[in-house]
Amino acid sequence: MTDAESVVRQRYREWGRGGLNVVRELAIQRERQPVWPQRPAMETRSAAPRLAHTEAEKLAQARRLGWLLDDAQYSQQNGVPAGLAIAVKDNIDVAGFLTRNGTPGARWRTPVVSAPAWDVLARAGGWCVGKTAMHEMAWGVTTAALPGPIDAERMTGGSSGGSAAVVAAGAVRAALGTDTGGSIRIPSALCGVVGLRPTHGAIETAGITALAAQQDVVGPIAADVETAAMLFEILAARAVVPAAGGIRDQRIGVLARTGRLTTDVAAAYEATLVLLAEAGAELIEIDTALPRVTASVSLLRMLISADTLYGDEVRRDPRGHGPEARALLTLGAEFATATDVVDRAAAAVKVQTSELFARHRLDVMLTPTCPCVAPKRPATTIGIGGRNEHVDAALTRFTAWAAVAGIPALSVPASTPRRLPAGVQIMAPPDREDACVRTALTIEEFTAQPKGDQ
């Protein structure tokens, strides 16, 4: 075992052991079922998304910087074919493309059948311009080897770091990512683009390398809210873009206590709350520990699931994986006896989340996506509010909640004083992606920053 692997194992072991106390408290609560309001009927729109915009030079630059992998099919053409130009995260099968899962050599495959999520886009005219770089096995939130698209000294975030970067750089207007604990929303926030984590189960995940099936989703990363919404409409075969009318009288929950934020993110979040109030929304302060406790549930669920799926194989032959992945894919055996407790804690989170929305009659809940802007590479800690936090823990502070609850969450860019990207996260009841989009469109109207030359 290498020193790097030992360090990762010990850090996550300590986090996991600390999280056990949290999930045990959640698990002893009286069993109830979550109760959500019925989703209003919406007609699917016939308009196709305008995704054909892309430039060969920007795609070539994305490949040089490592965001886009080497087998991009655009290189076989004079430019890019007409259609929906989309980049695809490298854990999603696209027939004829090598799926590498971000590893140095393990679990590579060349599928002959595409994942259903890609297949439906291909049937709608989608063209895969290439596979995007990712954090190994989707088990991480930094993709630390990649330069950021706004500041090359900063991280893209992860695990869908390449997908967010190619969109932010203007190479394509949309990409596919996956999200287990925040892997669409975190890089979207740090790169300054829109990322939508759909309701769990809304889009089929067959043909996508699993991490924790109870939380895994696939969803769009896009240059703007409408593009993300229209891509989701194709993927889920249902409408999400609401009729015009803004957010007047929308009830938006906001955290009474966000915890420590960097000054950039705090300013962006507060400015967003002001603009929403001025747009006619009613802001309701919510005092809840759910963001904090769900991080423990998500961590333990991912550790246990990853070991169940891959642990024996990696222990037999660790070659082909990096030290971090070797540690994270094999540590879960130490927590396997807590599986039932973790499952009951996750069920309690779903109930508490539904009750919170019902009690306060919320349309959506708003948080920062991350408590900081993109950390410098290759830092492992970041100063937030006068304290150093590990980057992995900091970046997932607000994103685990939606993942454990199974509800949709959308990260939309918010302006910061230094113009570094930050994101605001909008969460809604299951199958209410339209509510996320409605709020995000208002935020985007006031704060959107152009991506590339689009």
C-alpha cells in the first residue's frame, strides 16, 4: 500500500467513523413514508434544443487541456456535423467510444451498445463530440489534474470536471455528467455553468458505471438554464420549462444558518436572495441540520456500495487504479455491518425533507452549491471563514442533501465580486424539475455571465 493510499484511507476512515454516530441518530426515528404533492401536468414541448453551436478550435483546445479525451469523433470531419453537439462523461457508454471511467487502465471497455441516456439523445439528433475527463471512478469532487476553464490554477471540480469545463470554455453548449453526491452540481458551480441533478430514477442509468445505485443519476451540464432544461426534456420525455410569469409569490426556503462561506460566495448568495425577493418571491428562513447530517449518510452509502461493487476485484488486482481510488473502492468493508442503519437513516432523510417542504409550503429550497469558489490546484485544504477545511468535505457540504433525499437540484451561476464562478443550488420536490428551472431562469436573467463566444 502506498503512502498516498494510506493517507486517503485514514482520512475517509475517520470521516466514516464520525458519520456513524450521525446516521445512528437518524435511523432510530419512527418510520414514516415521505408524502409529496402531486406534480402538475405539463405538456412536452416540440422545440428542439439549439445545441449545434461548437467550434473545432475550441474542441481542439479542450483536448489539449485534457478536458476532452483523445478519441473525439469530430476529428474525422471537416468541423462538426450538424445536430446536437454534446460531450459525454467517460463513465457513460457511447457505442464505439472507449469508456475509461477516469482510471489509468482498469475497467476500460469499448461498448457496442450505448447507454439508454445517450441513445435517446442520439435518436433526437445528438452527436457525441467526445468523452470528457473525470475524477477516477466518479469517486471524488476535484478532478484535480485538470486546469479550470476560467483560471487554470484552479480546479474544475468533479467528478464531472471535464464536462463542466468544455461547456464553460465554449467548446459545446451541453454535456452529460453523472451525480452521486454532487458530481454534476459541484463542477458546474466552480466552472460557472448550469448543472441539473434530476430526480433519482427519472432517467435510466443502465450503461453507466455505478458508484451507489441508490443515489446515482445522469443529467445535463449546459451553458444556460434553457439548454439544460430542454436536454432534460429529451432525456426524461417530459416538459420542465414553465410558462412565462416569473417567480412572484413563489415560496423559497433559505437556510437560517449556512455555516462558514468564503466572502465571494457569501456575497453572491446574499445578492441572489435580494434579487429573488425583489422579483416577488417570498423567502422563508429554515432552521435544519439536514445539510450537515446528509453528508454522513451519503459518504457511508458510497463507501459501502463501492466496496460491494468493486472491492474484491481491486483487492485481488489493484493495478490499473490510482492510490485514491484503491483506497475508496476497498474501505467500505469496514462499514458493511452498518448497511441497514445507513439505509434507515437515508429513509429518515427523505421523510424529514418531505415534511420540511410541506410544513413551510415550499416551492423550492435555496442554498449555495459550494461554500467556496474553485480551490487552487493541487490544494487539499481551503480556508473558509477563518478555518481550514478539507476540499472534499467542503465542496460536498450542500450537495449531499438532494442526493440522499432523491430530489432534483439545479446549480445556476451567481456573480461574485472577483468574477470567479460560484453557484446557487435550487432543490425541489421529486419530479418538480420545472420548479428548479423557474427559479433558475429568474436568477440567470440578472446574473448570467457569457460563456466563451456563445
